Amino acid sequence: MSEHANLLRRHRAVMPSWLALNYGSPIEIVGGKGARVTDAEGNGYLDFFSGILTNMIGYDVPEVREAVERQLATGVVHTSTAYLLRGQIELAEKIAGLSGIPDAKVFFVNSGTEANETALLLAAYARRSDQVLAMRQSYHGRSFGAIGVTGNRAWTNISYSPLNVHFLHGADRHLPQFAGMSDAAYVDACAQDLRHVLATATGGDVAALIAEPIQGVGGFTSAPDGLFAAYKEILDEHGILFISDEVQTGWGRTGQGFWGIENHGVRPDMMTFAKGLGNGFAVGGVVARGELMDALHAVGLSTFGGNPIAMAAGNATLDYVLDHDLQANAARQGATIIEGLRRESARFPMVRDVRGKGLMFALELADPGTGEPSPPLAAAVMEATRERGLLAGKGGLYGNVIRMAPPLTLSDAEAAEGLAILTASLEAVHEAVSGKTTA
């Protein structure tokens, strides 16, 4: 048995069966530099998934590595929030200033799941209600409360929740009742549905709406720009808070705004964040109006949240994003890839949709004959990209979407290379399925 096969055997013996691995023959990543990684067999890849959007500025970034090494050299890896933490205060000041939220305060945790749990707690406490609105096809984490507001059965283990949740339309344009609608008509239909939900299914004291500006696990589906502005107008009439889950859309990734919600012209009451901020180190948090953050009466802390090592990484990463204007780079490189994929995909009937903003884009695959979602085709395209040296992710409500989010540092040459690999992979799968060439 090879070492690789033995490692896979050991994984399956001690790790949960539901801990999914990519690819028919899973890989072990042992090295990385910039936007590229190397596996244990010496194969190199252009990484278009960034550790699920977490290695936001790439691998082995000197500024981040050196900041962490400086903190390690002090001998202080952990003290806890019972003491003043200079790096935590500095990062909170930056995030509060960038948030656009008046009198903002920040609380650090370790993950997006924890961040969303915290935001839901703040909202429930402020409104004295367990009622929450969430979006169909959404994903907000793997904990008890976060699963309750996740609108995707593939990621929901139990039917009961500590929250009383009602799910809204907004990212489901594929449904027959919305077919042929313009953006304006769809937004109006969703807004009227929200009013109906509030009038019929709730007790009138709803705590909050939690929503992803672009749904991550949902396959990078998104509401039309302006939908959340229409929702916010209705929410404000009822005093309902709005939580924007920016775990995947924050820090300029969409190219069109530093926060994904900016595309809707909305200022939320709270935003949650995680993933890319630490560029691989565990950082998550909530930025919210000070009155909401300060309202909790019980004593609180976060043992590991905002620890000195994570804060060193977070400060260095955020400074790098701002100093190098990576939001503009995301807009430029994303346009190259998305426009190229739309142009090339016209040759492939199995591609039902190309969507995304900035360096957050996806290919949706469907059976060419029936038009039905096709997870097998998505799996085949993923395998084809890996064989050609590119790593991608998978998602979507039906598991038929290839989702990609390269590092924000992606170069012109890497964007062109990635587009070429994706095109060649689609050609190969198309030929395998149809027996026809597309040249």
C-alpha cells in the first residue's frame, strides 16, 4: 500500500464519515507559495478555492509570516480577553472604521459559525424574541443555532432549533413561479412575500434577518442588487434587525464593494466575518452598533477569540489587502475570468449558468438533455480541472455547482491560465459526454 493510500485509510478510520474529501483520489497539500500549492506526490496546482476562501492573499506571504513570527518571538501566544490585547484593539479599530456602521464595536471569535451565533444572540436579546428570518439555500455554520438558520437540507442534521425560523425568497430565480421575471419584478415579488410572511407566520416581534450577500455553500447564488434594500425598508418598519453574513463576501472579494452588502446600498445593523481575515489563522467576529454589542447583561469572554497570534495575522492581512488595493484587483481579474467563462460556455450545453462578482464565481452544470441539475457532471469537471492543475470547490443546493474563489492577489497571467484550464476541462467533459469535439 502506498503512503498516500495508507494516509487515506487512516483518515477514514479515525475521522467522521461525513467529513467530505474532494476528488475520487483525495490529495494532501504539503506546500504553497502565492496562488499555487503542491501535493505530497509533487503535483503542482493553481488554487482557485483558497482553502474554502480562507487563504485570501495566498500562501507564504512574507508580511503575514513575519508578523506572526514577531509575536511568537515575544513568547506570548495566549493571554485571553481578561487582559488588554493591543493587536486586538488595533484590528477592531480598523474593522469598525471600515464597516460603515455608526459607533461600531467588534467582538472576536474563532470562526464564521461562532460569529453568526454571536450575532443571533445579540439580535434575540435586543428584540426579546426567538423569531428569525433567513434565506432559502443559505448556509451559516454547523452549530445548533447556525444550522437552524441554514436553508439547505444537505447541511441540516436536525429539524428542531433554538430559533423560530422563517425562510424567504431571494436567491431562487430558477423556480418556475419566477421564470421570466425582470430583476425589478422579482424584487417586488420577494418584498411582497416578506410582508406576507410577517403578517401570517410570525408573532410580530421578529428579531432579525440574517443573509449572505452571495450564498457560499449555496453555489454563489445571489439576490439581484437592491433586493436587500427593499427588504431593509420593510424590516425597519417593524424594528427588525439586519445581519449581513460577510464570512465569504467580505474584504473586497466581490470587487464591487469592500463588503458584499454594499452592492445593495444597505447598511446593516451587524456584520459577521471570518475566513480570509487571518489568511489561514483562525479569526472570526461580529461588528455591530455599539448599543447592540453593549446590551448583553451577562459577563462574557472569548478564550481563544482574538488571541495575539491570530490578531498579528489579521492585522497584517488586512493591511496587505488595503495597501495593495486588492479589491480593485479582484474586480479586474474576476472580470477577465467571468467574461471569458461566459464567452466559452456558449459552446457547452451542460453549462446552465456562469455567475459571480469579482474573485467569487461559479459554473452551474445541468444535464444537456433534460436541463436537470447534474452533480455527476460537476464532479467530472472538478476531476478534469485537478488533472490539469487547478483546484476548485463544489456546492449548490443540488451539488451541481463548481465554485471558485482564488486569492485576491491573483495575477493577470494566473487569471488567464485558470481560464484556459477551465475551458479545457469543460471541453474534455463535453467530449466525454457527447462524443463530439467543440473545435
